[in-house]
Amino acid sequence: MGEIRNFRSGNQDEPPPHSGVPRRLAAIIVGDIASYSRLMQADEEGTHVRVKRIERDLIQPSIIEHHGSLVKTTGDGFIAIFDSPVEAVRCSIVIQQNLIGRNASLPKHSRLEYRIGVNLGDVIVEPDDIYGDGVNIATRIEGIAEPGQVYISGAIYEQIKHKVVCGYESLGDRKVKNITDPVRVYRVLPDADAVGKTRSRRENTLIFLLGITLLVIAAGALWYLLAQPQGRVGEQVATPAASPAPSPAPQAPPREAATQAPQVPQPSPSLASAPSSPAPAPSASATPVREPEMVAIRGGSFAMGSNDDPTERPVHQVTVKPFSIGKYPVTVREWNECAAAGACGFTATGKDDAPVSNVSWTDAQQYAAFLSQATKKPYRLPSEAEWEYAARGGTQTKYWWGDKLQPGMAGCKDCGDLAAEQPAKVGSFKPNPFGLHDMGGGIDQWVEDCWHKNYQGAPVDGSAWSSGDCSSHVLRSGSWKNDSRYVRPSNRDGYDTNVRYPTHGFRIALSP
């Protein structure tokens, strides 16, 4: 380096180029709030509080969860870096999907929507900032992104195209400010099924209008033919209203029949062997439904909560009435029967005996409603008190098996089992004294209650706490991606009601 320095400069007092400047290849996320100035002008303090809450509750935890580092927040945005392009894009998708849920109940003009750009490039790393073309390109990509969207560079796309299950829409090469070469840009479509369905709104509108026009023309032609006197179809009639033709038997024309066909309910997988000859669509009562295996729990009293965390205080005595609860979390197979019946919002992926995941609280309610209607039984989510009572299995120790962590008892990050990319199948670990599996670790589990930051004012009769702000609901159990602190029966957390997250599932309860 000394020879190079002297060759480049005759000034010995000039600092050597690149001396002590750490550089690295990184995936860079740049996020920015759309219409931030307008929102601040309308409600400065309220907008500031909301932005800080999103940074604290969503952006920072998501970055950490995906093994990234938050470089800085910028008032109306943030910058983060990742070693893995895959984790960077996954983190971006999680942030945007969470924001959709947070914004669902708000009027459009007051929503906080982020534009996100992701790039892979060489950066100069300093303690409180990063520099370089890699950052500049990510910033420019974010600047052309639409609110609520994730745009990525071609460099990121080449690294993740076969590794992240989502769709991509190529936006072509874009010339961006202060960057010499054009940058290839892609829009990320979180739904993998969206591949090939990315026509512009204008194109879809034109296709729709064309279809309507053809239907109107066909309907007019059909009316004209039916309005002619019998046997004189080719002859013009001056006043067709004076001598209308008798109404034909109810029979949809071919084009209408094709339009209505998608409305016919599709049979569930359990009816795949049914005859293919035309038959009336089966009713919900005729379709066999796989009911989760339930365990009856006798009522009783217990001390709910702990002093291990402020959210679990105060410890209070609760009396629970008899009820039944699922022996296991709801599985992929059970969920997909609901999806096949059109009662649940998506088809789950994974092995049939794995717990269903990526489920919002609202999704879980859909499944409970489907099961109740199909079986005529009052299925529901358990209350938080019922869940903890069942999880403790009659014990009051830190874990249901004792006060110390033991391998092979639960599925979590440091529970002794091998790290995995997904939860183990239900029932892989020992049951608790009530015969219930996976009441700690495996999959986070929604309960009925709205989220409250502690137990001050909580019900003592075992019922669900449904008052207050229900934009978030309670999660129990912890997941395979959490550490052993989350496996404790008293552990509790809250999450946005309408947002899906990869570690969230549920189990079902039943009133007597």
C-alpha cells in the first residue's frame, strides 16, 4: 500500500486512500414514509408518536428477527443492512404486510405507508452510518417505489429469485439520479400465485369493459331473436312490445353460463373420489369435517401470571369453568378443509400434520366459525386464562415439567432440539399432565383476548378480556424461532389482529 500511495500522490501529508475505511458487501434496505410532510402538517404530534411506535414495535424487531442491523432512523424512514439478501427481502415483506394490517381500520388519508427499496452493493461502514453507491441505489429505488410496495434491484433479484417464495414483476431498466448505469428494478409480489397476474390496472379495466360490451351485445341479440314471432325470425317486426313472444324456459345462454360457473362451490379434497357426473353441490352438513381431537379440562382455580415480566403482573387468582381444548394446535390438513370449503382465506402449505402457520387472529376466528357451522358445536378460541390453566397442567412451576429447562420437552431455539426452518409436526414432544401437546414452543397460539400491557383489571372468572383497544390480540406459547423464555406457561405477547406472521398459529376450544 505504501508504494501505491507514493505513486498516486507526492503530498506525504495527505491521508492514504482507503486507509482504515471498513467496506463490506451488504444487502441494504431503505424505507421512507409516503406523504410524510402532509401527515405531519395535519397532526404533528400524533404522526410522530405513530411513527416511533412503528419503529419500536415493528421495524426494529423485524430487522433483528431477520438477522439484520438497523443503521439509523431518519425521521420519516430508516436504513438497515443485512448479510443475506434473502433475509433483507423477507424482512421487507413482513414490514409491509404488517403495515397493511395496521392501516386496515384507518381512512386512507391518515395511513402510514412505507416505500421500500432493497439493493445489494459495496458499502463503507461507519459506527452510525453507511455510505457508497450501494446505499445510493437503494435510496433511488425506494424513491420510485409505490406506497406499500417493495422494489428490489437486479442484483438482489439474481440472489433470491429461487429462494424466496413470492412473485416478481420486472419494471425494466431505470435511469436513477447520480448513478451512471441504468438499474434493473423489480417489484416484489408477496403472493407467489401473483406471478403472471400483474397486468396494469388500466389493462385489466380495458379487458373488463370489453367483456361487458360483448355481454351487452350478446344479450341484445338474444332479446331480438326471442322477440320475433314464431316461424318468422327473419322478418322485421315494427312493434315487438305489442305482441311479445312467450318467455322461454329458464336457460342461461352459453356466455352467461360460463360467467356463472366459478360461483359453483368446488368440492373439498375429501370428495375427490366422488363421481364426475353432474350433481348438486354438496351442502356444508353433507361434507365430512375433520374435527380436532379435544381434551376435556375440569374447572378449577390457579394463580395466573408471574413476576418474571411486567406484562405478566400482577399475579392473580382465577377460577376457570370446565371446557375442552385441542390436544394439538390446528394442523395444515384441518385448516385446508376450511380453505377448500371457501370459509378460510388461504390454502396453507406444509406437511398435513404440521401446525398451520402464518395465520392472523381474524383467520383463526374464520376457522372457528367454519367448524361451529359444520358441526353445530360452539367451537371458539380459548380465553387467555383457559390457555394458561391448560398449559400449566395443574403445576405452578416455571415450566410445566419443573423450574429448569429440559431437552426434548418443547420446540424452541434453545430447547435442545436441532434448529429448524419450520415447526415440528404436532405431538413431537411430550404432553403435559393434562395430555396436551405443544403448550409451549412449536407455534405461537392466538387466544380470544384483546391485548393489554398487564393484568391490571383482568377478569378473574376465566372469561376472555374483550374490552379496550382490540387492534391487537394476545399470543401464547412462543414458537420454534423463540428462546426458552417464551415457552413458560405465563409468557404472553400481543400482535396486530389482522396481520399474518410466519410463526403464528392457534388451537381451538369448545364450551360444554
